[in-house]
Amino acid sequence: MHGGAATGWLLMVLCAVSGAYCLPRTRTGTRRERRAARSEALMGFGMAAMAVPAAVLSPPGWAWAVYAVLFGAAALRALRPALRGGHHLHHLIGSLAMVYMAVAMAPAVTGGGGGHAGHGAASGAGGIPLLTGVLLVYYAFYVLGSAGRLLPGAAVTPVGGTGAIGRGPGGFGGGTDGRPELATACRLTMGLGMFAMLLTL
């Protein structure tokens, strides 16, 4: 993060906690829910690793290639389920965004120490402004959509009915699990983290 060590530490902790919360969910629920939890855990821990302040750990130049390959493989894995829509489409976009950030922060692109090494410095990571802007808009809407599902009393009354129908426990494009509000909060946190990381490009 270019915003300083404190911002980097906060983002790292939030993403790591979100990834850790997703781990137990990889063993419960339907096959689709377990797959989603694995993708979210990978995303959380990957974002946490990228957010470590450079003053503490400046990764070697090859680390960005590892990130790109890892999340490229995650994107390929999410491609077929994403064709059915739902939250898997979000996982595909997230994995591709991580590949994009890894490539943009690689030393070959930034001309030296990489985007991570430049955190807090005037020189920033590379990136295509239009693509970065599109991803920022996507994550802004994703965060707003997820936050709306956490609001108290966020329910609608069906036409001609008296009962309330909830907005869905899985969050913006999500599925269900035993603690839907925590899963939605986890996704909201990672969406905010992705938005913050994209701002540094």
C-alpha cells in the first residue's frame, strides 16, 4: 500500500482474518459453497501477503510471478463455474484482478523494486488507468451491494403478501452457509481490501 505502513498492516490483518474465517467453511455446506469458500480463503491470504508493508518484508522479484501464476490458475479454475453466474463470476473477476495487480507491481513493469517495494514512496506501481478504473467501479458497486445486505431490516415485502422476504443470506451474488451475515461481512472486507489495493496502482 502506498498509504503507509499502518494502512498496510490494517489491510493485511483484515484480509488474513477474512481468509482464516473462510477455512472452516471449506469443510461444510454444499460442494458449490465449499468451492466458493476455498476461493475466498485463497483471495484473503493472497491479498494479505501482497499488503505486508515493504519496510517489514520486501518480496523478491520472482514473488510477483508466483502471485500471477497462482491467481491465473485460480481464474482458470473459476472459469467454468463462472459461466453459470452467481458468486463464481465474482471469484473469476477477483482472480483476474489479482493477476493484474501482480503484473502491475512486478519489477519489470515498475522499473526496479516493484510496486510493493515502492509502498509509501512517490513512485508507484504500473497499471493501465482505464482497466484500473473499471475494476475500481466494479468493486465500489460490489462493496455497496454487500453492505446493503448487512443493514438491519434489509428485507422486502412481497406484492400482495404480509411477510418479509430477506435479501438473501449469501451477500451480493453469494450463496448460503450457517452464518450468512459473517460470510457477507467477510466478502465485504475483501471487496474493500481489493478496492484499496487497486487505488495504489
